[in-house]
Amino acid sequence: MDQNSTRLSPPAEPRDFGFYVDGKSVPAGERDVFLRNSPGHGCPVTRIPKCTAADLDRAVDAARAAFEDRRWSGLNGQARAAVLLRAGALIRERADEIAYWETLENGKPISQARAEVGGCADMFEYASGLARSLHGDSFNNLGDGMFGLVTREPVGVVGLITPWNFPFLILCERVPYILASGCTIVAKPSEVTSATTLILAGILTEAGLPDGCMNVVTGSGATIGQALLDHPRVDMLSFTGSTAVGRRVVEASGRSNFKKLGLELGGKNPQIVFADADLEDAADGVAFGMAFNTGQCCVSGSRLIVERAVADDVTQMVRDKLARAVVGDPLDEATQIGAITTDAQNSTILGYIEKGKAEGARLVCGGEPVDLGQGQFIAPTVFADVTPEMAIAREEIFGPVLTVLPFDTVDEAITIANDTEYGLAASVWTKNIDKALTVTRRVQAGRFWVNTTLAGGPELPLGGFKQSGWGREAGIYGVEEYTQVKSVHIEIGKRSPWIA
């Protein structure tokens, strides 16, 4: 990174990372490494170790030892809060560095990456308060001879598997809450976007987190990820990814030790626009919701469900918005839509675009790669004349592709929105409070936005209905997710004898 230039550029040589166990970075040594090419530039940017099963065992042992000797869970809330606050401050200090490596490995625009890093610091700062406020309950209504307590205790060692689309953000929507609960962590980031997870591990050690409480083991999902799922000394697993892989996570939990699971899975999320909405705002929100992070977003608003009377107008307005969106070099501050993160995903998106054409949908805009001379980019794509049974209307594409489906009544809009196996997120655009509340109540989604989209912060929980997942992350719910509830009965006075 050229510190003397206002325009960032890829590094001259890829950066070497180790994996992270027991408070220390472990060099790759004789292990094979994964060489990551920047999807926005086509050049190598990082080298990441391909860890072994023995490396994973070492990390789990470190996390287990740290949990069982209570070096973290045994601290009071103030002490845990101080570490999380310090970590948040260090994230802010190193925001430019974190955003740079996030952009290089992922392909998202640098301005977006920088904003996400700021939000991640917020997560740590908010979770620090939860470390102090997490509590149980008491029951003084059991009669004079009994007093009841309900305590929340940390689950134990948490395995954390994170995806490549938001490597740092999704990590930080979980790690501070897991730590606030008193648990220890073994994280497995995607092999294509491991850098910022490893950077965070070092930050946590610098912030005062005891050794062994945050470990990072790098490698493929098929090897290290699967071994983490199956590991008998891991008490809970948090997985973010596709619904198909989520099913395998559930199966693996049953085969091993019935791990507690937290799952954030796929989505085919509706953006419902009524004729009485501020259509300019709605069109801008729809464009943002489908193109943010190049559509590689589990809560992407990939279905525009629009009142028929304004469907053509709104579709044209979205098209005009997208025509002005800047697709370009992810390291350019002006870029709004960056690169497609992996070769496989690039092929998947282009395949769905061809499928949409073959199914008879009308291509309104986009539909082709964008040639910038390097990297892989796809123009934001809108399909009209879409029917609910088409694959592009039902399956998660995970790219900048929007399908337009018209409706005539509120009930029809709700029916179309719920006609999916998913239930992760939804938006509604209307100035009528009755419509907004009706849709918010009846559409099945774990996150909902009214006259906005993809908004939020650390206070409100994240998670899905139906096949979009189990459990909740962030907020007080995100700390409680990583605890177990224990009932304690305390008898007062002398026992009434069972045997006289």
C-alpha cells in the first residue's frame, strides 16, 4: 500500500499470514499455503496457511484450557468490558489497514469496507456494556422454604465459521458477543478472505484478551471446517453461509456431540413498493439493496415486489439509478460496485442471468460482464416480466440481479413475499402506516425495514425465519445465544424428612 498516494494500489508482493493459536501467530512453515488473488485486480495479495487436523486440535485444546481454567469466564463483567472497549478502539486505530486488506481479498469498494470497519468497532463497544449487564433472574415466590435463581453461564468453546462476502463484519457481529458471554473461540474464516480475521485475533491479544480465548485456524471448509463441525470438544458452532451447507451443519451436530447451533443462512429477500411510497426514495433504496456488496449479501433485496400501477415507472427509475452507479476498481474511492469475490460465484451469477433469459424474463439492464482490463465485474442486472415459478425469482443468486414482480393488493404482495423457503429480511416502502404495519407483521422475515433497507446497528438482533437460520446474533439476544440457562433451587431452614 502506497502511503504517499491518495489512490491506493495492490501490494507489490503478497502478504504472508500465519494462523493464530493461544495468543500467538504461527507461521505456515512447511504447510501448504493458499495464494489469494485480488478479484478486483487479478494479482496475488495474501498467502494463508492450509492448516491440518493437528493444528485444529491444538487450537481447540487452547480454547478448552482457557475456558476451563476460567481465565476469561471467571472475570467480572467490568474486566471483560474493558478488553472489548480496548479492542474497539484498536479497530478504529487500524481501520484503514483492515479496510485495505478486506477490499483486496473480497473485492468490495474501499469506501464500503471502511464504513463496515467503523460499524465493527461499534459492535465491540456495545458488547462491552452487555458484558456488564448480562444477568439471570430470581424467584421469591416459591414459599418461605425455597428461593430460586436462574443463572446464565457461557456455553463453552464456540466454533465460528464465517463466509467470504463480509469477512470482517460478520465476524464482528459475533465475536464480541461471544466473548461478552464468557465463551472462548476457534474461528475458521473462508480460505479466500482470511486476512482480517487474523488481524482481529492480534488486536484482541493486544487489547488484553487472555491467550487461548481467540484462535483462528485457516483452511478449506471441506477439511478444517468439517473437522470443526465434528470436533467433540467444541460445545457450540456458529455458521454463516448457504442453506444447503447449513443442512450439513445440522447433520454433523447430530453425528458428533449435539452441539448447540447458531445458523444464519440464505435469503431471497423482498422489497415491497406501494404506489403511495416516495418513489424516488424507493427506487434508490431498491438499487442500493440489490447492488450493495455487488449483491453478494444474504440480506440483499433481490426481489422487487411492486404495485402494478407504478411497476413500469419504478422499474425505469431503478434502471436509471443503476446506470449511474460506478462499477470500478475496488480501491478507488469513487467506486460503488466492486468485483465478484470468487471465480465460482462469477460463473454462478452469469449462469442465472442466462437462465433468466431462457425462462422468458425480459432483460431491462445489465446482464453481462464489465471489462475493466483486470478483475471480474458484472453489470447490475434487472429482469422484468418475471413469474414466481422462475428460478431467478426463487433461488438465491447472490449477485447484483433483481427480479421485478407486480402485485395488485396488499394480500397479494404479502403472498408473493412469503412464497419462498427463506425468511431472512424484507423491506416495505409506503407512506401509509396501516400498510406498513400490516406488511411488517405478516411477512415472514427476521429483519425488516420500513422506508429504508440494509440499515441497522449493534442494538438489534440479526437472524432469520424458516430455512434462513436458527438463533439470533447481536444485541442482548446475541449474548444470550451463547449462554446456557441453569435453574438453582435453594432450600431455606431445616428439611422436612423423607424418612422419619
